[in-house]
Amino acid sequence: NSETILAIVSDIFCHVADGCIIAAAFVTCPALGWSVTMAITVHEVPSEISEFSIMVKNGVSTLKAICVIGGMGIISIVAAVITVYSEPTAFTLGCISAVGAGMLLYLVACKMLPNAQANAPAGDRVQNTILFFLGLGIGIASMQWHPACGGHHDHGSH
């Protein structure tokens, strides 16, 4: 059905972007690569559970749904390998990173936060907003203070 097809097609684009973003982070700095990999994994787990539910609800067998989701992971790996072997410039790495950060912020700020806020009491809405910005601040601060990725020395020594 169209809902299943839409979920799969949109997930293909998401996994290509994820692979490029992870590769760009690893090329920039291995420690950053691991941090970005963890962040994207945390983002992907609920997404894949949701996609699995949509497929099964629409008549796709459990085994086929698991295979489709596994195939999506392979798409991320292929995108990452292509990104690394294309030897991106510093400018390209910066663009990939900026787009990736923007995509994740968009998902949280425009999709997840409003849904969490919709039926929440006023106090919870304030708390959710504060926690969102706290998490954003922690992420930015950890990138600024991470000694391995500060750009002040040669990354070849890592």
C-alpha cells in the first residue's frame, strides 16, 4: 500500500543521508564519528520500530519487514563508503555536517517537540522545551570542548 511505500522510500533517503553524515564525521575526527554514530543510532531505533509497525500493519510479513529494515542499514554503509572514497574537501565535509545537524534539529524541533507538547499540560511543555534546549546546549558544548576535534592539531596522530 502507499503508506508502506512512502515509509520505505523516505527511509532510503534518510539512510543515505545518515551514511554520508557518519562518514563525514569520521573523516573529520574519529571521536566525532563515534559520537555522531551514537546520535544517529539513537535517532534511528524508534524510527525503524515505527517503520516496522507500519509495514506489518499493512500486511508485510514480519520476516520481510526485518529484511527491508536490514537492507536500509546496508544503504547507510554504502553511502558512507562512497562518501569516504570520494575524498571530500573540508568544505564538503562542513556542508554534509551542517545539513545533517539541520536535519536532526528539524526533526526534533518541528516534528517531535510539537507532538510531545500537543497534549501535555503547560508545566510539561515548559519542561520539554527547556530539556530540548539543554540537550542542544550539551551537544554544542561537547563539540566545542572535545580536545580531539578542536582543530588545533593534526588528526593524523589519533
